[in-house]
Amino acid sequence: MLYLIGLGLWDEKDLTQRGLETARACNKIYLENYTSKLGGLDKQKLRELLDKKFTEVGREKVEKKPKFLEEAEKQDIALLVAGDPLAATTHSDLILRAKEKGINVKIVHNASIFSAVGETGLQLYKFGKTLSIPFWEKNFKPKSFYHEIKKNQEQGLHSLLLLDTGDGENWMTANKAIEMLLRIEEQEKENVFTKKTELVVLARLGSPDSLIKFGRAKELIEEDFGEPLHALVVPGKLHEMEEKFLEEYR
């Protein structure tokens, strides 16, 4: 049996009672650190909470050579995942691959950014395609997220922008993401993201010091939002109630 267990939004305290009991009952536990990371996770405290050792697995061991799938044919294996296990398509692919091998899969759900973003007051059913902003490298400077924001805007939909977690040490800040979007705007000139664009910065949702701030890009780029994890929302067409909610964060 393979168990995909969500860790929630921020740290080891967000692990549900069901998730904890399920993981403890498994023969082996793996911590997936590829698709996302928890900003406040203390791995030693997580080990103490589980009362078991766990092995960290990255992209290679999750997407290309998931040894734990072979183990799940004979044992109960737990894969711990930041947020909710089904928030990333990688895990949907794992489920399909497990079923092809005749392995039973069970999901233990948890909170994720996709539900927590509702704290902004923006209505969840009005969000369009979720986008990721990666760090630029010398020969890798994608702009596709800029054009996808435009597509969402044309439909009046909100855009949730997830920021690169890097290697777990060098996380992308909201300021850096805003800078990148403004730079792309200078190049593309499609009036998608200008200094006057109003957006929402989310910082450390789910943590004791979470922060939500609404304002124009030229204002927010100058602010200090503290330690990551950060995310952005570029609102689409706003309902009156959404407008009132956002003004509370200005």
C-alpha cells in the first residue's frame, strides 16, 4: 500500500492526526522535497513527532526512479508531501503508476495554498490557471507565466503565482517576482503587469505571523514581507464583496 500524506501549509504541527497515525503505522516513510517545501518545517521535530526515521526524496527519486513504488508492492509506504498530496500533477502520475503495478493507494488530505488563498477574500471559483515563477538562469529566462496572466485577465479570472523555492535555502521573494514581471512588461509591452497593477502578496500563509498585503506593484516592490514562503495574486474582475475584502489588506 502507498499512502500519500499531506503535511499542510507551514510546519510539522500542521500534520493531521489521521496523517500522523497513518505514517506511524507504515513500514517506511519518505519526505518529498521536490514539488514544494514547508517554510517552517523542522525536520528533527518531524522525526520526533513521527517517532520514526524518514528518507528525503527529490525529483530524480520521485519522477524517474521511485524506489518506494517497488517497496509498496510488499510493504506499507508513506510519502509525506507539502500542502495537499494532489495539488501537484507529479503525485497524480505516481498514483497512476502505482495502480499499473497493482498497488493500492490511499490519500490523507490536508490544507494547501489552493484553499488558503481564500483568506484574501477572493472567490476560489474565480481563479484561473495557477502559474509558477522560476528563478532565471543564464540560458533560461521563461516568460510564459506573463502571457498566462494575460489569458486569465481576458477572462476576468484571478491569477495565483507560486514562487520558486530553489534549494530550500534561496527562496524567491515577492519583491523579486514583482521585479521580474515588471522587467518582462518592459520587453513585451502588453500592459499585463505595470507599476500601477494592483496585486496581493501572500507571506507564510498558515504560520503564526502570516501576512497578506494589497496594493500597487510600485508600492509593494519596496516593502519587506519577511521570511518566505511568498506567493502573489493578480486579481481579475472583482466583485463588490471582493473589493471590500481586499481594501482591508491595503
